[in-house]
Amino acid sequence: MTKRVVLIGHPVAHSLSGAMQQAAFDSLGIDATYELWDRPPIELADAVAELRSDEFLGANVTIPHKERVVPLVDRLTEEAHATGAVNTITREGRRLVGHNTDVLGFKVALDRLVGKQKMPRQAVILGAGGGARAVVYGLITEGFQRIIVFNRHLHRAESMVKHFARSAAHMELRAMPWHESIIEAELARARILVNATSIGLTSDESPISADTLNPELLVLDLIYARTRLLTDAAAAGCTVADGGQMLLHQGAAAFTLWTGQPAPLELMQERLAEARAGGLRSAEGEPAGDAGTTAAAGAAGAAD
Ligand code: NDP
């Protein structure tokens, strides 16, 4: 029987994850299909319940469901429990297990961004959604000592900080109101800036003005594209990277969880690049690319 893996999100049209996961199944001779399920929040519980049947290997979960899926599965791995967000589901018989492979994906992206330098200890995060939760947990477990979170709706950043109170008991994790002057002051004290908002996804906008950036910063945008933020940061002399490595490595980890086999990383990376060049949108929703922006992001945009 052909097995099924689904991506549950809203919207999910033309996912980049589909291109890389299907190619990986095919290349290893695994009889499985990767399907896109566009499900609004009201249909989420039914969609997750369907996964209990034998025909499914599991699922990916994306915007806007990563946090909502948590109470719908039977068991959470340490990362999923700690972040309060699930991006991958596997099946143990009829029981569902929630994982968070975004944490691992983020850590690979962070390591590449930092390169041979000493790992910094201070970071500023923009955003407080499911992606930001993986980032904050990744930084805490990496040994960061000071993490400041800015979010449009301050209460969401505050509840995220509260969620991490225990894991962050030994360090400073704070939510601050989104004011340009406060962001600039915090950026002057930090080495890492991560954009985990979706600003820049569908428009040529940056979450912050170019003047707030200083050349000492290492800037990671989770969006898999050459965003306005990355262009401004590169012009200011910062080291920059887009979300490509995170997307690839969270996907590779999910593949291994579903199949028990090592992921064909090179092939998956090639398929991601091709899909992006062809103008497809990601499971994570990055804007349609074109050959020009792909080349720019791949060469100048990424730190690796
Ligand atoms: P969520 O929907 O959970 O969160 C969205 C975040 O963006 C919130 O902090 C929200 O703020 C903020 N935001 C959205 N629109 C605006 C706006 N107009 N002005 C200010 N803030 C805004 O999404 P995720 O956390 O899952 O994803 C966030 C981004 O990270 C996406 O672009 C996604 O593509 C990317 N991502 C990439 C991954 C990768 O593998 N490369 C993995 C995960 C995410 P508020 O709470 O105030 O609404």
C-alpha cells in the first residue's frame, strides 16, 4: 500500500517541502506520497484524527497550526513539549507523537551563520509565533545568556517568555514593546538578530529600519528568500543568512522520523533550489522566487 505523508497548514499551496520530500521518497524507493492539506483551524482536529490510520507515515504542520496541534497528539518529544509547538507528527500504532524539528533546523542555520567565530551569548528575536518558539529554545539550549523578544502584540511575546520561564531560569529572557528606539538600543548590545516574523514574506518590507543595524550583527531571517531585511543588513556590513538551511534540515529530520532512513540531503537541497527558482512557495510560506532572486539569495544572501 502506498503510504501517505501530509502537510497540514493554511494556506499550503505549492509547497517547497513537497518538492524536497517527494524527491527523497522516490530516490530511496519508498512507496509514499507527500500531499498538501489546506485546512483552516476549525478543521484541524479532524485532519489530525485522520492521521491515526495505517496508511499514514505522519505529517508536517505549518502556519498557523504549530501551537494548536499540541493538545491533539498523544505524546510530545522533549523539543515539542519545551517549545509548545509541533511541526512534525509520527505514528506509533494509533497513537500520534508530536515533534519539533524546527529546533534542530534552526541550530544548523545558527552554526552556519556563526561559522568559525565564538558562539555569541546575546540575541534579539523579532516575532513570537511557532517559529520564534523554536528559535528561543534553540538559543537557550545553545547557552545564550540574554535573549530579548520583540513582537507586534506584546502579550504574545510575554506569554512565550512565561512559557520558557523554567528552561530560561538561569539567564535573561525578556519581552519588550516594539519601539524602534528600544530595538536599536538592544541591537547595540546583541550579536545575533533573528527575524521570526512573517514581515518580508509577501512584500518588500523590513520589520525594522536599516538605521538600527550595526555591522557587528549576524542576521538570520527565517524566511527562505533574499528579504529586504537581509539586503539592508548586508549593505550595513552584517553577516546574513536566509531560512534555507533551517527549512532543509527540519525537513531532513522529519524524513528520518517517518522512514527511519537517513535523508538524501544533497538531493533535497537541489530540489528546494529548483522549486524556488520555479517560483513555488514554501510549506513555510516564503514568497514566490524567480531565477534572479534565487541566485542572489544563494550566493550573496546566505552565510554558508
Ligand atoms: P506565526 O503565524 O506563528 O507567527 C507570525 C509572526 O509574525 C508573529 O510574531 C506575528 O506577530 C508576526 N507578524 C505577522 N505579520 C506581521 C505584521 N504585519 N507586523 C508585525 N508582525 C507581524 O508564524 P511562524 O512563527 O510559524 O512563522 C513566522 C515566519 O518564520 C514565517 O515567515 C515563516 O515562513 C518563517 N519560518 C521559517 C522556517 C524555516 O524552516 N525556514 C520555520 C518556521 C518559520 P503577532 O503575534 O503580533 O501577530
